[in-house]
Amino acid sequence: MDARTQEFLEYVQSGGQVETGDWMPDEYRARLIKFIEMHGNSELMGVLPERDWILRAPTLQRKLALTAKIQDEVGHAQLIYRVVEDLGKPRSACLDDLVSGKAKFHNVFHYPTKTWGDVGVIAWLVDAAAIVSQKALLKCSYAPYARIMKKICWEESFHILHGRDVILAMVTGTDEQFGLVQEALDRWWEPLMHFHGNPIPAEEDPMFVWRIKSQGNEEARQQFLEGYVSQIRELGLEIPDPALRKDEETGTWLYTEPDWEKLRSVVTGHGPASEERLAFRRLSRQDVDWVERVVLAEAA
Amino acid sequence: MIFEVFRQERKGQPFQHAGSVVAPDEQFAEIYAREQYGRRQESVALWLVARDDVTEIAEFPDEFDLKYRRVDGYSIKTRLREARERAGTVDMAPGASDAS
Amino acid sequence: MSDRTDLLLSLADDELVLGWRNSEWTGIAPFLEEDVAFSSIAQNEIGHARALYELAAAELGTTADELAFDRTPEEYRCAPLVELRRLEWARTIARHWLYETADEIRLGELKTSEDPEIAGIAAKMNREEAYHRMHAEMWVDRLLSTDDGRSRLKEAVDELWPYALGVLDDELRPELRRRAEERLERKLAEVDAVPRGVHESELAELLEEMTSVRRSAPPGSQW
């Protein structure tokens, strides 16, 4: 590592932040692009599991709230891809890499949604897991990314409340409705435990080393469990992991080791809904690509 | 010409509007703003924008009070109590669930 | 049912079904900025529908949700224009613009209604619709500015024109023609309107999907 890079590394590790026009090592730029692009891709792909339910939402209030939530996610993708563009990768290149399967998106968006119970579980718990990661990004060493995270976290807090409200309505409804929530939770628990990634030590995680992330994977998962296990259990819902408990001495949550190989397989495009989602994205992009041509064209 | 001046106090902070300068052109504006807003090292960067180039949007009609997209549009207390009663968990640590 | 509830339900059903159709673009609009903008328009429309249903519900002794979800397809009073399934973008813009233009004419009448509740809600709706119109007109002008865009828009407008006429009562149709021809700078066909009261088959399909979650649960369920 040359002296300038070493100095940069020490700067970010001591809490220093970097602006778009500042010098930065090539490796840092490349890691930033990869990380932030995946975040943008995830927001965009995260729209798909939920959008069908806009059309099926059972009340006007829920339809409005769900539309607003998904709108926020598209908005987040816009904010995030702007940051990537300023780092040197155009949005169209990000979308090309996304639909070709070259770039990744988050594991939870590779799964199908089956019932209205999924809508609640996603908005409440998937977004809760996401906000843990995103709050930690408020301290990202790359300042333009850290700054947009403020708006993103603010909006996510509405998503979580909307989701929790959907869940509360269902668990206080009929037994069948309670059952739908439990069944959705059973399906989503594994993806949720995968969400923050395998527990590699933070010091070995290049994203932490460059202070793109400000916490390690396991730390994020512990924070999620600490915040939400009791909120889930107090509703009478059962978390499908008999080993899940808090070690009161160490304050650490213990759980059955998730299948990390499965996580790797899912995020590399082998999840139950990966291919279908990408195909849908490809198709919807094809249908409208003339619009961009027309809008960007000089007036005739 | 009037130039609006935005200053950044520290790296990582957002640029905030600090005031404006009048100058015959951008070059003058740069010199004047530099002295007015940066001579004590109080800024790490400035943005100058000609006032005529600023597009302001100041109306955001929400005639039907669409609170469903705001956190204050939800009140979960009653349902939460009902859910706890139904689950028989009223005694479970209440602190954990008051986060929202 | 009174003429008043009949009117309220026509307006509400138009806004609900168009809002529903427009929300089909959520997440897949031509680009991200447009996605966010168009979603707000869809949300406003659903919001208008809700406010209108609430007025009608007060009179009928029911709720906005029951009016929105629990009627049979034949009971809906929406214009066939809003029922057509998610169209491609040029048709979406054409419908959006034709509807907003017709709606402005209709709301202009209703704002002067002697019924203070109707006049009030029309004025409130109109203040939001002003931004919808701005959006629709911006798109129409943009499409008109290129050969490709103009020919796509022309095809879409010509196809939807009889439907657009059907949004309004007879006496208001000439005004819609005047405004539309002025912006397009061309004559539109002399055709019969596709009127309110007949439904496209797409409406039944739409309602089938819209109510699927709601119908799936027995009474006593809450959402």
C-alpha cells in the first residue's frame, strides 16, 4: 500500500469523511461502487415482491400506505444510483448489470410473496433488518452516501410502522388471519437471519476496513434480534428456531447457525424467485426504453 | 448579479445556505465569497449559485391530509394491547415494544 | 339512491379505478423519477376516491371501504376510459392527459354547485389536480416534440378519444374537444362517445384482483 493510500485509510478509520471530488484510492472507489450499487439494486428489486399487493390491498388505507412505501423504495433507488453515478458508473450500466445477473441484490428479494401476511412481515421485519444496516451507514466514510441515508432511514421508519400495523390488525383478527402471519413468519425467518450476512469478523470485512460500513455483520444481526424478538413474541407468534434465546450473561443472542451456503446460492441468482424477478425487470425495461429516447431527444 | 452562497462547515456535512453576494460576474463572486465566508477557515467548501438559476418550489398541496405515509399517521397502542391480551403476554417487558 | 350519491359515486369510481390503473406502474415506470411522480398521482386519486366515498357513505349508511370494494361490477359508475388495463406508456399518458383535461372541466362545474360539500370537495380536488395537469401536459408536449413520440401519442389519443368523451356529460363534451384540439394542434374525429354505464371486461378482472385478499377472509376479519 502506498503512503497516500495508507494515509487515506487512516483518515477514514479515524472517522474522516470523503466528498465526491476528493482523491480516493481506486480500491476504495471500486468497493464503494459495488456496495452502493447493490443497495440501489436491492431497493429496485425490493419493489417487485410487493407491487402485486398494491392491486390486492384489502382497504383504501392499506392500498395508499403500500403504494407510498413502494414509492419510497423507488425513490431510494433514485437517490442511491445518483451517488453511484457521481462515483463513475452510469445508472444505465447499473441496470444492465442488474438485469443480466452480473450484479447482485439483497437475499430477501429473491423470495416469493404468497399472502397478505407476507406484506406485513416484509414491511415490518425486512424493513427493520434493513434499517439496522442503514442506520449504521449514516456514519459511512463516503459523505454523499451517508447524507442520503438520513432521508432513507426517516422513510423506512414509516414502513416499519405500517408493517407492524398490518401485522397487529391480522393477529387481532380471525384465527385464520393469525395463522397467515405465523405462516409468513415461518417462511421469512431464514431469509431474515441471512439478511446481515455471514459472521465474518469486522476487521476482515473490507467494507468495514474502509469504513463504508460502520459495523460488522454479526453486530447488525444482534441488534436486529435485540430489537425485534420480543416484539414478535409478545404477539403470541412463534419464531421457528428452538435454539433462539438470549444469553443473559453475555447479552448475546444465540441461534441455530443459518445455512450460509444457501445464502451464497440465493444472492448469486439461485433463489426461488430470482430468475422470474430478473425476467420481469428485463421485460418491463424493454417495454419503456423508447420513452427515455424520446424524452432525452432534442426537440425536433 | 446576485449569487447565493452555500457553505460546508466540515467534510461530510451538508452544504447550507449562508447568505449571498452581489458581484458583476462569477469570477468576482468567487473572490468576494471566498473572503466573506471562508477567510477564518470556517468553511471547507462553498457553492455559488446565481440566484436567477435557482428554481424554487414552495407549494406541496395535501388537501386530504394523507397521513398514511407518515409515522404520526399510525397509532398502534390499542391494537397492541389487544394483541398482548390475546397472546397472554401483557406482562412481557413492555419497554421493548414502545420503540415506535 | 339520490342523484347526489349517484354523482359522488361516478366521481369516486373514476378516481378509484384510474388510481388503481395508474398504480400498476409503481416500480416499473419508464424511469425512476417518473415512477415516484406517477405514484403520487395514483395516490392522490385514491385519496380523492376515499374522500368522495366518505360523503356518499354518510348518506347511504355504509363505509368508504365497503363502497370501494364490496359492490358488484355492474354497480360501479366509472367511465370505461379508466377501466382499460395497464396500457403502454404513450397510452398511459394519453389517458392521463385526456382524463385530467375532462376532469378540470367537470370540476369547474362542480365548484359552483349549490351543495356546499360538493363544491368544497371539488375545489380541494382541483387544487391537487392542477399538478396532475401540469404533469400530463408536460408529457404531451414532450411527446409532441419528436417524430417518434408524436406518432405514438397520435395513435394513442385517436384510440382513446371516444372513451375520453364518455367521461363527461353531453353538454361538456365540446369544451373537451376544444381544449384537446388546441393542445394537439389538430382536429379529432367526430365519433360517438363510449359512455358511462357500460363496462369493459377489464373492469370485472380488475375488481376480481382488487378484492381477492378482502374476499379471502370470513366476516370478523380485520385488515
